[in-house]
Amino acid sequence: MQQADLRPAPKSPVHQVTPDRQAAGERLVARLKGQVAGRMYTDPLMTYAWSGDASSYRLIPAAVVFINSEDEVRAVMAAARAENLPITFRAAGTSLSGQAVTDGVLAVLGDGWRKLDIHPGAEQITLGPAIIVANANKALKPFDKKIGPDPASQATCKIGGVVNNNSSGMCCGVAQNTYHTMARLRIVLTDGTMLDSGDQASCDAFRASHASMLEGLHQLHHEVAGDAELVALIRKKYAIKNTVGYSLNALIDFHDPLDILIHLMVGSEGTLGFVSEVTYNTVPEHPFKSTALVPFPDPQSAGRAIIEMANGGVQVTTGVTAAEYIERRALATVEHLAPMAPLLPWLTDNSPAVLIDVTAPDSDTLEAEVAKAVELLSRHGATHVDFSTDEARSHALWDIRKGFFASGGAARPKGTAMLTEDVAAPIERLAEFVIDMRQLLDDHGYDDAIIFGHALAGNLHFQMSDDFSQPDAAARFDAFSKALSDLVSVAYGGSLKAEHGTGRAIAAFVEAEWGSTAYALMHRIKALFDPEGLLNPGVLLNPDDKIHIKNLKVMPLADELVDMCIECGFCEPACPSHQMTLSPRQRIAVTRERARLRATGEDPERLRKLDEDFQYPGLDTCAACNLCSVRCPVGIETGTMIMDQRAQRRGDTARSIAGFVADHRGGVETLMRAGVGLADAARVVIPAAAVETMTEGARRLTGKRIPRVSHALHAGPGAPQPRQSRQDPRQAGFPVPIAQSGRQSIVYFPSCATRMFGAPKTDHGLLSVPDAMLALLERAGFDVIMPEHLNGQCCGQPFRSKGFPEQAASVGSELKRELSSLSDAGRLSVVTDASTCAKHLREFPGDAPVLDSSQFLLSHILPGLTITQKLPTVAVHHNCSAQRLAEQPMTEAIARACADNIAVLSSVTCCGYAGDKGLFVPELNAHATRFAKQDIPSACTLGVSTVSTCASGLSEHTQVPFVGLASLLEWASRPLH
């Protein structure tokens, strides 16, 4: 629901690209035509969409360019140099210090950087910068290995950002970050030179071509080595987590200037060059783990326990490998979540808790290490210690901790920006550091702030909110930042940025933390690598002592469905349109800007342009699958917002047409099935490619208003007829009591999708989904009840998705009432064969419990079947509704019953078919499934999905026929004669 923002308009200037920058961006894009294959944008909508990262800063780029190769990196560097535009490289945009935004050229990593190569023995792994950290660890899990860095955002953040920020995380500590576990780096410098530190020929060539640069680094090394006081400072700073400034430890840890160069790149935040590949030495991921969330009576006792568990700062892989401090105010933001329930009786108003992992290579060692931990915790006053090896509980607790950035942000007042910092102090002072940090926040009016962090490394995170549309907000944040610098850098000798990178947030305080000598070294390093200041200027080093309070985000109220979004980007990997058009984060950001412009009235022409241009990238290509809500720690449903916006744009004519369709659903279904059947028939006498060419021509002539017909789309079976082997249940006194017939009754609703669209032909003689469901129900001993006049019966979801909520409610409610009646007011279960239909029907009132086919087949059908034949391998797709219903284990269990092996399409979240999007916006389906082939073994000849339209799109883009789950199970359990 839209809501007006009645607060005063922002006092700060509106962030816009200057005309000179705009013109330069357009010239840059013109220069790159033919050199860069990826998308390039200079228009107001798309540049605004890419103007923010997860930080509290916003800068609108002059141009957004997708890069996919080192040659394209070189081309962008040359074009930017010619147009005097700076370049910022961007991976996932989860940066928290403003290092992934720019008013120059934003060079976004495209699909070309997805290399993942596990070396023999899994002792090393080579990764491209676009690989998501969690995916790298997933690939290493079968080897009981992982990469060292383990940031909380690992399900979203990418390797490029991890290297450039020297990110760490929960268990990483100091010893296992990129700097210490990197075996090789491949980089491109601003002059276009590529250096591969793992290739001798590349190193030899670089030594010859860049002798003066290496000599400059050699000289810096000797200067630092000769300054005992500076050496001591550097060693002290890197004994704890520290990402403030450049990695000066490289100047004392290494002698070879090539090694120094490579290690200076780590944590350089894209200011020294471009990282195109990294090889990590992997670290053990012990398979035995026990987890506990342990409350303490006060912060002091928790701090003392952590100091002892920290083992003097020495990283361990056996024993206590993680201890996350969570203060009481942070716990309050998540105490409503189910995994927190056992802890609540032990919490007082001042009780922090520590989330602890104990890991070991075997069960006996784990038991011994847990006993040690229990004794230590009890000795320091822990009020409740309950370790568990339950993997599901462990994941649930860690999901809460990893989601604090977003869930804590969602607890802020609406319309405010979320601010976050991460600091570190020597571990032996942690107990007092926690108290002083709390006092500092309260003294500056940030009493809504929460504190949590990687306590074994002395690393605390804190989050607070502010409304930067208010005149005193920036000044207050400035005063707080200076006081924070004094407390952390001076009083504690700690790190103002432990793991989030310097960025714009701390650039003004680097000299205060390091001193003038070290700060001057950093400027000399920048000059050696990037004398023109081409790469990410203003980040990490900045002479402006107010840079941390400039270009701050305002977060106007726009829609109550999404007002709590902090633009963290956690949703993006789940979105099928991400990097094709817009992601959920970007749809929200643009919606907020449009709302702000409507409220202020300051730029009607820009508002008109944003509204107009939002149609295709914002509305038409949103699958509205709401998988974004599954990834979002606070469950924000961007898809629902988009469906509401579609509804707002529907005129009277469109609503009249929708009403007509709703009233004539049977005829529409018949025509649709007939149309697809006609295309099927045409392909018998006309080559499929010719049929598709003709339909595409017709689509172009009609402005793509008619649906596309692909070779993978087949006519469905229509409404099925129950088998007549026994009396119709209605005629025997509806409904049939079990005692009367000896058989259970079930209400079965064949969805409109399975009635209209069929599966591709295979060599297995598979039945259509409705026929297969009836055969399985018969085989399992059920009497089947189906609605009369099935043709045209619909759950209403297609109307809701297209922006016609009234018709959706009318059609869906009508069906739910009939199903409730057939179920005898809920005495009988209702099963449907499409996940989308099952989910949508559950949202309507009524007595009938609606089960999806996966759930029902696993619990009620499979146990009574005899599997007579199996496939060697079957591919499995989890459609978006099935994921939201948490049915993945059920679908996989049925697939495993029917095949020796299964191959889950891990690269596909929502397939983008989205009801009829595959017919009208087929490019969305193609984009969402572009990596699906890589998930399917070459010997696999069949795949399954729980939605027929999804199966159609997957069949087309994988060249493997995808069928319904019921069709496969019926074949696998078919009696052999």
C-alpha cells in the first residue's frame, strides 16, 4: 500500500549527475561500443538503480558498464582515462563503507568472472571475482574444506569484494583472511598490464616491464624496515583485525617487491588495480560441530569468558572456533524468532549472549572440547549452557546472527537510514571495550543502536539509525565519528574498521589512526599504482575531513511493504531479473526516489522519466516470485509491491478486459489450449524453427502483445476424467465414509497450468500430470473427488500477478469455497499438482487444507508404492513457490525414489517463467536459466519440476525434457508386465 511521506523534504542537495559528467558518461559508452559486450547505461533510471550499495552513501554514476573479461577491463580503463572519469569496480554491492558507489564509471562484474576450479586434494581453489563465497564453500564441503574468509554476507557477497576488502568474518580471525590464505593473484593494473603471480613467465615479464614500480616498492620496504617504531606499530595494528588504509604489513612481511605488490592489492578497495582471479589455500572445515547460544548476567562476565576462549588471539580449527557477542538490545530485535525461545527465560534486562561453535575432526574430540567449553563458561557465570549437535538448530541460530545487519536495520524507525561501523580492540580489553562502546552510542543519542560482533577477534559491530533529511543529523553523526575515532584509535589502540573496509566512512580518520608517517606511505603506494587517480578516488584516502557525512542516503517512505528495507542486497542472488534489468533492492531504491520526487515536486520531468522508464525493468521483468523475501532477513516481499504497482497502472479498459476474462475463464482456457495445440500440430508439417520465426514476427508487429510459442511448449490434456472403476463418491452419499468403502477419499484439483500445458514427449511413455495423479491416487487406494466443470477453474494467481487483485480475489475465493465444500468443511484433504496454486489457495479463507503434490506424494502415496524401475539420474528444479513452501526436501526425496542420482539445479532460483512471463517476456526465462545446463550431468535425460510452465522453460533452455513430479513417480511405480 502506498503511503505519503509527510516529513519535511530533505535539506541536503539532491544527488544528481552533473551535466558535464552525464555527457562524459555518454561519450564513454559510445567509445566502448563494439569493445564491451555487456550492458551499458547512462539513463536516469538505471544509473539511479546502481547508485547505492549496502552502506549509508549514495552517488549516481555517470555510466554503468558490465564487464566480462580482462580485455573489457582494459577498454573501460582507456575510455575512462580519455573522458577523465574515475572507475569503481563492483561485485555484489554489499560494501558497508561506501566503497562500491561512484559518480564516475561503475564497472559491474558480469557473468564472465564465474571461474571455480578445485585443485587436486582440495588444498587449493581458484575463483573468479564473481563467485559468491557460499557457493565456493558449497563446492568445497564434500572435501571438508572451505576458504578462510567467512563474512556474514557470504550468501551474497562475491570473491572480488572479499579480496579487495580483505573481508574476514565469524571464524576467520586474523590468520585466515585473504591476505594470509591467498596463494596466487591475477590482476590488471591501470596501464592495462596483467600480472599473474602464479605464472613464472608473467612474473618475469612484469619484472622487466615494471622495474621502476618494483624498485619504488623495494625502497618503501627498506624505509619501513629501518624504522623500528613504525614496524612495531604495523605489527600491533595487524595483531587484531584491521582494514583501515592499505595493507602496510605487506611492507614488512615480504622482501620480494612482487610479493609486496600482490599483498598490497588485498584490502585496497579497488584503488590500485582490478583483481581478475585468486587462488586460495583452503582451510579445514571439521564435520563435527556443536553450537550453543549462551546467556550471561552482564557484559563484563561475557567479556571475561570470551577473553579466555580467545586463546591469546591464536586461531584454532579444533575447539571454540567462533564466539559471537550479542548484547541485550540486539537480542531484543530477534527474540520473537522461534530459535530464540529456549533462551528467553534466562534473559534479564542486561543479559548479553554469546553464540559459540565448537568444532572437531571426530565425535570423541568434539565431546571433550565441548566439556572444556562448558566448564569455562560456567566458571565465568554463564546462566544457561546448552550445546547441541543438531545441524538445523545450528543453522537457525547462525542465520539469526548473519541476519543482524538487516534485521537490526529493520528495527529502526521508518524513513531513517541505517548506519553501521565495525571496530576492534585488543582482545584482553574486550570486557571494558564493550561497556565504553555502549556508553559512547548512548551519549550521542544513538540509544537505538545494537552491538554484536566476532568477539574472539575483539571485533564489535554496531548499528544505529538516523534521518539525514533532518538538519542536525549529519552534524550529530560527524561528532559521533570523531569521538569514535578518539575512543577506538587513541584510547584503545584499536581499528576503526576491523573488516568492512575503509571506504568513505573512515577515509577522513585514517591519518588519525595510523599517524602521519604511515599515512604518507599510503599516499606513495597509491601514486606508484595509480598516479592518475583513475581508480575509486576518495575511497580509503581522502583529504576532505567531512567526506564521511557527504552523499548520505535519505530513505523516504514509499510503500509500507518495503519501507524497512536497508538496501543490503541480500535478496539479489535469488532474483531472476538481477543483472538483466533490476533487482529487488534496486526496485525499492527507485520506488523511494519516485516517492521523494512526488512529495517534493522538485523535478517533475525527472519523475516523469523515472515513472515511464520503470515499466519494463521494474514491472514487466519482475517475476513477482517473492523469493527475495526468503533471502531477506526480515521477509520483505518486493514482488508484492510490484504487483500492487501493476494494479495502480491498470486503467479502466484493462480492468474491464480482466473482468471479462474472469467471467469467461472456461472459454479462455479452451482457446489457449487450442492455440498451443495448433502450434504443436504445425510443427508436425513445418519445422519448429519456422513456426517460432512466424510467431516472433507476429509478436513484433503487435508490440509483443501476443504470446511467444516455443518448441518446448505443448498443449495440455485438459480437464481429466476420474477412473470409473468404482462408484462416483457423490452418488454414494457424499462424501464416502472410509468405513463404507474401505478407501480414503481425497479432493484433487488439477491446476489450470497442468490442464493447459503439457510436457514434452520422452522415451518413457509418461502420463500427463493430471492422469498420473489419478493413476497414483488409484494405486494408493484413494477415491478421488474433483470439482465439476473444471474447465476455467483457477486459483486466481495469474490475475494477482498481472495486477488485478479484485479478479484474483473473486476467482480464487470461488474455487476455495467449492474445494471447502467438496472437502466436507475440511474433513478431507485437498491436493493440487502445482506449487504456485497450492501456495495461493492457502491464502484464501476456507476450511479445506490444501496440500501441494510434493507434500502429498511423499507422505501419502510413496509409502504405499512399489518402485519398479528407476532412471540413472534425474535433474530437479525447485520452483519459487515450492521454495517458499519449504518443499525442497520433499521433492528431492521423491526424485531419489525414482532415480539412482539426482542433480539439483543449484544455479536456478526462480526460473523466470512466472506464469506467462515465459510467453510474453521470454528473455527473463532465458536469463534466469542461463547456467542451468551446467547443473545437469551429460548422462541425465530427464528433469522434474512441480509447475508445468516452469518445466516448459527449463526444457527449452537445458535441452533436457522436464516433466511433472507425479508423471515421474507414476512411471517409476508402474506395474511391469
